[in-house]
Amino acid sequence: MIIVLKKHTTREQIDGILELIKAQGLKPLYMPGTEKVVLGALGDERKLAGLQLENLPFVEKVVPILTPYKLASRDLYPTETVLTVGEEAVGTPNFTVIAGPCSVENEEQIMTTAEFVSSLGIKFLRGGAFKPRSSPYAFQGLGVEGLKLLAAASKQYQLNIVTEVMSPDEVEVVAQHAHILQIGARNMYNIRLLEAVGATQKPVLLKRGMSATIEDLLMSAEYVLDRGNRNVILCERGIRTFENAYRNTLDITAVPVLKQKTHLPVIVDPSHAAGYREFVVPLAKAALVSGADGIIVETHPDPAQALSDGRQSLYFKQLTTLMRQLRNLASIEGKILP
Ligand code: PEP
Ligand code: MN
């Protein structure tokens, strides 16, 4: 529920309402604006209805938030969230490019990639150290050793690190080395993990589950936001459909729909959506034009030798072309891609 107060409402009156909200076992929110003060009450709205706040002389209006997600909703926060990660801004109108291998494999591979990515002006390096593989027999990642290699690459090339965290007990160690904690598609519904990353202040890149609805994704984001971490980036990475000519179906419609429903930055992963590198470049460009705030894309110095997702990893040359094309599109679309 949103409570809009009239101009000149006193601090005492505001505190009085916040106390009332708390006394009902609801979560109060205080959102001072330049013009007016807006308050929020999260929880069972029936409890609040009984208070009839609209009858107070300094209350302008009381508006219910009709969506099941609240903190993620544009109803509550109409202005775009822009996150600060290191020296970079993530969120509209910035277009953020995150690039790197699927997995961290060894020092040479990650350093070579970091050097190349940074030479293109990219500020974010991806790479999985803890890998959620579909098969228990596939490469599972280097673990903490991989995190250390990422940290070294970050230091040498001034890159912000994006890497996946798979379980609540690994949040601390991953957060020590990463700038953005990635929650993978397979873990989008892992409530304990969402709560654990929500208890940190680290930016979280939340990927859409392969069969998750847009509302499911926003409800998962809500768990992180509700724990006090407001630094959430959403990621559309393709969903499962009947189509099997490619790995997943990029739900490009999700981008403008999410942008309408939420103030959180929305990025696209064209690599896991496509599964084949030849489709990654067009999907990445579609992402920018559809209104996404960035992409996360896989690249590898030698894709044929990659230990995971080589078939969808771009050759460096392809990434160079993609960056040039994205910069052109960004200038047409009014996005910032330095
Ligand atoms: C990844 O980014 O390497 C990954 C495993 O992605 P997803 O969780 O989207 O499958
Ligand atoms: Mn991958």
C-alpha cells in the first residue's frame, strides 16, 4: 500500500503513521521526495485497510499495490534504479556489457580474456568458478581457485567481476572476490540462496529460470530486495519452449514487459539463449533495441577447446564486431555505451 502525504506534513505526523504501520505487523517504508513524502506499507493489506488512513487530514491518498511483488514494482518506485558497481553505473540509460568465458579454466585463459575484453572498453568480466552443470560428469569449475584467478584479473585490468554463487554457505567467499553475485537460472527459486545474497549489499544478477514466468522472476527479486539489498539486476537468458533448433528461446518480449513492471535494470544473456555463437550477435543487438540495459555474453580465446559452452562462445573477433555494432545502435537508441 502506498500512502501519499500532503505537502507540509510534519515529521511527527509521518512518524505517527510509520508507528501505526509497524504496530500492525507490517513493514513501513519512508520515501521522501522533492515535492511530497510517500510512505509504503508492506504485508497483509487487509490489516492496513482497517486503519482508514485516508481519513487523516494530511493524507492525500492511499493506493493499494496490486502486484504480488512490491519493492520490485514500479508502482512503489516509479524511477529507474541505477546501481553503482565500482566506478560504473548499471541501469537506464547506460548499456552495460559483461563478457568473458563460461567457466574460469586456468590463469592463461582468464588473463588473456580479461586483457582482450578490457582492450574493447568493456568494464565487466564474467566467468564461473562454481558451475551449475546439467551433468555431474561435466567440468564443475575451479571453485575458490577460480575466484582467486578472477580477482587477479580484476586487479590487473580494472574489471568488475561477475560470477555465480550456488549455495548460501558460499556467498561469503564469492562476495569477497566478486563485484556482482550471479544467481543462475537453476537457482532462481532457491529461497535460502536469495535470502543469503539479500543479506549482503553486493549487487545481484538474477537470471530468469528456464520455465519461470515474469512474475516468478520478480517474486524472486522481491526476496532479495526484502532482505535489504536493493542492488538487483534482472536477466532474461532464454526459456524452454517446444523449439529445439537452438538451445533456448530468447523471450525478447520479456524485456519491454519487465521495463514496464519494474524499476530494476534488465539485461539479456544472448549466449545461453542461443546456444550457438552464430546467433549470439543478432540476439545481442535485438536486446539493445528492445530496451535492455545491457548484455552478458560468453567469449573464449579458443572456443573449440573450452571446458564448457564453447559452441556458444564468441571468438574475440566476433566480440570486436559486436561492440562496434552495439555502439552504433546505442547512439541511435539514446543509450550510454562508452
Ligand atoms: C552461466 O551464466 O554460465 C550459466 C550457467 O547461466 P544460466 O544460469 O543462465 O544457465
Ligand atoms: Mn555458460
